[in-house]
Amino acid sequence: MGRKCVVPTCSTEQGPNSTTPQVHRFPSPASSSDQLKLWIQAVFQQSTDLSHFEGKIRNGGVCSSHFLPNDYRNWNDGLNPLFHKLGRLKPNVFPSQNLSRNS
């Protein structure tokens, strides 16, 4: 079983092959608490009370369909960052795409 995207409107689960979207881990609360708060606000569109989301943060992630192509370090090398193992996120980005039924 792979890592599952925790965006409420998404059902993506990262599989073992390279044709499934990449599911990114949440930033570490110890080293990137401000960045983690941005991710929580974007994904859950609620408060940033870490204890409320602890299980989802530890066990889930956010898939590549919720990031822009230029959120990736190698977005301009001709590879499609929407697929597994082709892109690494830049340090200060946060999910901004396809986060609710209205986006």
C-alpha cells in the first residue's frame, strides 16, 4: 500500500509504478513549522492546530496534482512532474491546485 493523498476531494494513492502521481510528505513540524502550517491551511482550509491533523500528516501526504509545474525543481527539464519520481518540490512551496470542489 502506498502513501495516500489527504486532500478531502482527492483519492490518489501513490503506487509502485512511475505512472501514478507522486504523493509528497508534509513538511516536518520540527524543522518547518511555518511551512507545515501553510500546507495545513491550504489542504484542510481550516485552523493550523497540528494535533487535530497529526495522523493525516504522519501517514498521508499531498499528491502532485495539487502543485503547479514550476513548484518543482526540475519543472523545465522536459519531464512531467505530475508523475512519480520525476520531480522534487522547491523548499517554500505549498499545495495550491485542485483543493476544493470549487477550484
